[in-house]
Amino acid sequence: MERSAADPASGRREQQKAARRERIHAAARALFVDRGYDATSLDDIAAAAGVARGTFFNYFPSKAAVLAEQYQRLAQEFVALLDAAEQGTARDRLILLFRGAEALLRREGDFASVVYHQAFREPEVVAADAGTEARVFERWVQWFEEAKQRGEIRPGADSALLATVIMDVWFATLRAWIAADRRFGLADLAAEKLGLLFDGVRGGGGQV
């Protein structure tokens, strides 16, 4: 007799698999923070998660894949913040976005530093969501085009160049924040830099 699509046993198995995957993921994250990414082996992760080494490979092809999954989760949350920032001036939207991003990273605690540093060493991590930066860049260009129409920035400003500069500002500020062990306000410093930048491209009588 065929099992129905709503087979309770099948549903329980899927729940167990999801729970096991999350347990492996959580164990890896904790070890990466406690011991360091390089010092953590697959056997360490499997033991901490209470699974066999072979079981680990049923869920992740490598320890870099665990990191890549969290990177992708954060990228998706960042895009959600981007989509939500649709009110106010371009400058206000950016500040709102950066404050949301700081909240996400502070939630990650020390693991944020692990993700940041390994993202530059593990191609698998960056490849997990290669389109995010392009999507953010495209949205920022759109914001600046709208800002020119509203007179927030001068009509002749190059929106793509402005988006590039702000992307550089964000990553430079993020790098300094990680290096300082998150001891200052990431969004506050980014907002201060944005203020200087937008003063240089403002519209109205102060056009430059």
C-alpha cells in the first residue's frame, strides 16, 4: 500500500534530518569561535554534534560549507533589510540599512569575525551568495537616481560612482570595526562618513 503525501513517519524523518543539520551547524560555529577555524577538524565538529564523521558529509561537503551556509543566511537577511529600506532620503535609507547590518553582526558575536576573515580565504564562502553585492549595488544606484530627481544630490552626480564609493566606505568601516573587536558603533561611524560624502553631492544652493 502506498504511503500518502502526509505520511507522519516521513514528516518526522525530515524534522529529524533538519534538527541534525542544525546541530552540526551550531557545533561547527561554536568550535570555530572557541578553537579557531583552522584548528577545528571535521572530526571535532562531528564529535561535538554527536554524529559520525560520515554523517557530517551527508549534510555538508566540507567545513567551509558550514561557514558558507551561515554567510548565505546573513546575506539573505541583509537583502531583506535592503528591501525594507524604501522610505526616506537615500542617506536615511543607507543609515537604516547599516544599523540593521550592525544588529545582525552583533547578534553573531565573535562568529562575525570568523566569517569576515574566512570570506577572504575560502572561495566557497563568497560563492555561496555571489549575487548579493551586485544586487545591493544596483539598488543603491536606483536610490541615487531617485535622490537626484528629488534634489537631494546634484543632477550631475554619477550614481554608479557614488555607489562604488559608499561600498568602499562600508567595507573599510567594517574592516576597522572587526579589527577593533566591535568596540565602537559600526553604523555610527559609517553614518558620519556618509554625512561628509553627501555634503559633497548635495543638491540645491549648495551644489558642488
